[in-house]
Amino acid sequence: MSVNRWLATGNYFTSYKEEQRIFFTSLDRSAMGLLLLGLFLWPLFIQLDNKYMLVIDNILVAVVAVMGLNLVTGFAGLISIGHAAFVGVGAYTIASFARVMGENHILLTHAWPLMIVVAGCIGAIFGGIVGLPALRLKHLYLAIATLSFQMIFQWTINFMDFFNQGQTISVSRVTWVTGQVSRSQHYTFWYYAILGVIVLAGFAVRNLLRTRYGRCLVAVRDNDRAADAMGMHPGFTKVYAFALAGFLAGVAGALHAYLYRGVGVESFTLHHSISFLAMAIVGGLGTLHGSFLGPLAIKLLDLQVERLSEWVGNHLTIATNLATALKPLSFGLVIVLFLMFEPRGIANWWRIVRSYVKLWPFKY
Amino acid sequence: MTHLIVSEVTLTFGGLNALTGVNIAIEPGLITSIIGPNGAGKTSLLNCVSGFYHPTLGEIRYGKYNLTHASPHRISTMGIARAFQNLELFRGLSVLDNLLLARHKHLNYSIFHAIIYFGKASRIEAENRAYVEKVIDFMELEPYRKKMVGNLSYGVQKRVEVARALTLAPQLLLLDEPMAGMNIEEKEDIVRFILDLKKEWGMTVVLVEHDLGVVMDISDRIYVLDFGVLIGWGKPEEVATNPKVIDAYIGEE
């Protein structure tokens, strides 16, 4: 009998290497290929307003950050309420270079991919340092330790002249093979750049999760005593988890700095940390595609609620004050509802739909 | 073959002596049982050997290694593996991943290999998968390979616990009540596994168990603890006739 790689039935493996694949059927792989193709091609056919392109870019930056947060909070089970500060570390790495070398230095404008990696590495170093309390602390106590980093970060930026006391430090436009990226191309250019980063990071994380470097994260989440008996140092594994999250956060921060062509502390506050956490929860903790779905859902919700409150403000002038409170209200409500009714997030809906389609028309 | 020597070990929690001057010598290739009433210090002794506790006084040696102050992850690399009494599995992972985690130290590729995956990481993962399959085969876990551990029945989880310790490829296996809460059939299975381990894999087994029938049947050596003190040791028939042991288990009239 020959192997049928297209469907789940008749799809069998004869070696352990074959079984390591990410996409079990060719159907899955083709669907993924088509999705990626669509994501890369649609800007050629649909011209979106800069305003909407910025929203999309914003979602993509959040996806990179939440991917990092999902590694430390979802997979390694360590609650981090300082994730925006790590993103800030990445952004301020770019800002520091701009301050020291001048914003038009060739390293910043031409070697920007390198700068993004450097920002990621600085983020990883800070992640590792902030993760050090994980050697001794657990659960909520550790969460408070990460909160303290958020506070220290904001204070440091606000009170140092070098960082312009939290006011915007500008970053110049970058240069691509076609020359300097102009104002009209800016958002489309960064759409492609960030999408590229997401594809790379997504596959890197997926690969990591099927090796010892990913499994050890889940091991310390589920049972760190047993992890110890299996030969891994639970403390260092946690520090490593923070470093990994710090790296992706740093990359997200650098992308943010380039996208907005400037860095200000108001983009990296506690509020943003909690938003990231909400995105991870709504998307689905401990799943990779949750990191994509969460930011998308929360940011789109934000957008719709903003529209609604604007409409209410225009038509019911008496309720204007109430309308402004709609955004934080809906945000909080969504988190509470998800924690109550779907703690496994949107990723679980995806799982249910998938298994339903697979078995259709049978029930089980 | 290496001996495990526990000499004059005392373990104190505050004012309480969990273990007092315990001397044990585990001979290689044998099944040694440690028995005693509840709270006698059996699990404390295993915790000392596997590095979760460090003795207040005394010394534990395994061949050329000194285990007295070694941490659990160091000890796991010295050829000693341990299965826990209360299930301490990674509940959010499949049986396969649980066992592959025990191969952690054998998967020697760098994080960059892991990110690229193709090549070195893939090859080493496949090699270790083959070892894991050997253990799955031995412990008869084939139907549960891809199942999430948290969803399995208690008896199967216990078997996964033993299998995970086996996957570390130890010479000395510490089993902490592997048969607790099992029915007769499941107990018979585990006993068969333990006997096969000794015979086919040449493993040294240390067994902590409450079921005296099983202990008397399969042990080569028995040590009896009571209130942290060693009150008897020797072959099963010697221990069974030891008046101190009878006293501890049945009490005076």
C-alpha cells in the first residue's frame, strides 16, 4: 500500500525522522503556503490608507512581542508583567545608537537588520538578568519581581537626560536596495519587513518546541521537581525562558522604533504590559498560533470600540464621557469573559473547528 | 559494578530526626526493598539518595561519586534514576515527550542547531526516539504514545512514571511505591517489569513498598526502618523472623 501524504488516512511513517515533520499532511503544508503567499501578495492588489496600514503593522509588532511572552508565560508558566519594558529595552537600544552616533549613521539606516538582531540580544541580556529571581522565587512572587523591572525601566527612562526624559527620540528612515524608503512606501515596506521577521521567528519557535530547548520549558511549567530529577537545572531553565522572551521582545521593540521613526516611553508602560498579557491569554497560552490570533483579536476589538465610542459621541452628546470609558471597559470585559469561559483562548476554537472539519460528516 | 553506600546518615528537620544513623549498602544487580510503617523515613531516605534532601550528618557514596551534597540534576547524570511516589509527570505533554525529556542530557546539540532543526538536531532526536521506543516497548505503553499524560488513568500514569525513570538509562533505579493504589492485575504487571529489569537489563533496583507480599516475594535484600532507625536487614526470610520487625509491624500483645 502506498503512502497518501495528502490526508490523515493512509498517511503513515516508516522512520522516526519522517515523523518529526511540522505539517503532518501535504494539505496542511499547502494551506500554510497559500496563507503566507496571500499575506505577502495582498498589498500589491489592495492599496490601503496609511492609517490602516499602520494598524496592521502595529498588530504584527504585537505578534512578535506576544510570541516572546507566550514562551515565558504560556510554555514556561512564568507570569511576566514587565513585557512592555523588554520591548522598550529593544526600542531604546535603537534610540541609544541614534543618540550616540547620530540618527543618520550608516549602521542605523543601512544595517538595520543587524541593529534589530542587536536589539534582540540586548533584550535577551536584560531578560536573563530580570529572570534571575526565578532561581529562588515562584508564581506570584516572581510576577512581582518582573513588575518591579517595569517600574525601574519607566523611572530610568523618565529621569535620564540621555533618554530625553521619555520624550521622543527620533530614528531616521532606512535604506533598502531600491534606495531610501520614502514616506509613501514606509508602512508597506515595514509590513513586509515585520512579516518576514514573524515568519522566521515563527518557524524558529516551532523548531525549538520540538527539541530539548522547547520541551524543557514545558517541563519546568508542569513540574520543576521532576524536571530537576530528569537532569535539567530548573532555575537556569527559567532564566533561559526569560532570555528567550527578552530576545523576541527586543526585536519587537526595534521594529516598533523603526516603524514609528521614534521612541518615547509612553509606548512601553505598565498598561502595555497588561495588554500583551491579555493578548496572550485571549489568543491561547501555551500555543504558537495563539500568539498570532491574540494580538489580532485585541487590536481589532480596540479599533471597533474606538469607532463605536466616536459614533456614540457624535450622536449622543450627553453620553460622551461614558463613551470614552468604553475602551478600557470592553478590554477588561473581554479578558474576564475569556478567563471564565475559554481559558485556553481562541486557539482552542481553532482546534475544535479543525477536528470537526477533519471528522465531518461523522461526530467522532 | 558499583555499590551504593549510605553510611551513618542522619536527617534532621528542626528538632525532628527523620533518619538516625542509617547504614545501608545496596549491592549491584539485586532488588533491595526498604520497608517500614508510615512515617518511618523511607521516602526521606530516597530523597537523600536522589539529592532532594541533603543529610545533616553522614555520607552517601555511589562508586566514585559522593552524593551527599549533589543536586538532583547532577545525580541524574551519574546513573541513578528515580520514580516518584505521588505522580510527578509533565501533565501537559504527551507520553512520548515525557520520555524524551528524560533524554535531555543525551540530546547534545546547541540551541542554533535546534532552531535550524534539519541536520544535527533532527538526527540526534531520531536516535533518542529509538531509545525511547525501546522503553515504550518494554513497558507496554504503545497505545498511549501520543496521548496527553494528564488524561491517562492512574495505573498507566504510574507506568509512565517508571518508564520515564528508565529512559534516563540508569544503572540504579529508585522506585518509590510504584504499586500504591493499584489493583492486583496492575501490580502483577509492575512486578513482572521489575523482575525483567533485573534479569534482562541487569539493573539494580531499590524498591520502597507497602505490600509485604510483593516485597517478600521479589526482594533479594530487605531493610526495615522504624521511626528513622534501621531495625532489621537481610534476606527476606531473615527479616520475616526478626522479632524487632514483627514488633514494629504487629505490636506487642
